[in-house]
Amino acid sequence: MINRKSNNTQFELHGEYLHIYDTLTEIINNEQTEYEGELYVIQTDLTESVIESNYPTMLSFLQKIREQGKLCSHTKDLAQAYLDATDYISNKCYELGLVVADRYPKEFAWRDVARQIVREGWK
């Protein structure tokens, strides 16, 4: 899906659905500024303040889940879906004798965050 917004909105709540916007590109159209980028739609029961404080985490999880061809339909399952989508990293590093934190530092850090969210929920 493509996001076409007239402002630089990062996310919006539409009833029980959360729209999260990825990195947006500024486009001047008929002398009006618009932004275009990927749109992620996911069901949620989180408050706007929880979403706002966790936006970077949610976006990173959604990007990796989509990159791996996986799906996630609700924010309550988002952290576990991220872990599932990145399980291959641990296996690959084990087979090749690599240290996960050295080979995939970003994913290693996000996996730690995801495990904490699975245990304690979004805060």
C-alpha cells in the first residue's frame, strides 16, 4: 500500500486499526507538499501514547516481518512475529560458528527488545 498524506504523519489510529507509515518521501504536487511511502495496517488495542513511544520499534518489527514474507495482524503478536521472522539468524550463525551480536547487531538488539515485549507487553 502507498501512503499519500498531506502532512508528515508517522501513524494514525482508525478505530481498532493502526496505520504505521514508513519513511516518507516528500513530493510537491500542484504546489502542495505530499508524502509517499509504505503503509502498514495492523489491528491494535494500544493507546496512542503507547504507540507513539514504541513507533520506531513497531516499524522495525514490521519492516523485518514483511522483508521475510511473513504476516502479522495484531500488535499483541508483533514481537513474537518479529522473533519468528528472525529465527534464521541464530541458526545461520550457529552453523557458521559466528557470533550473532557481531554479525547481526541491529537484529540482535531488536530481538532482545522483542523478547522483553513478549514477556511484559507493550509499555
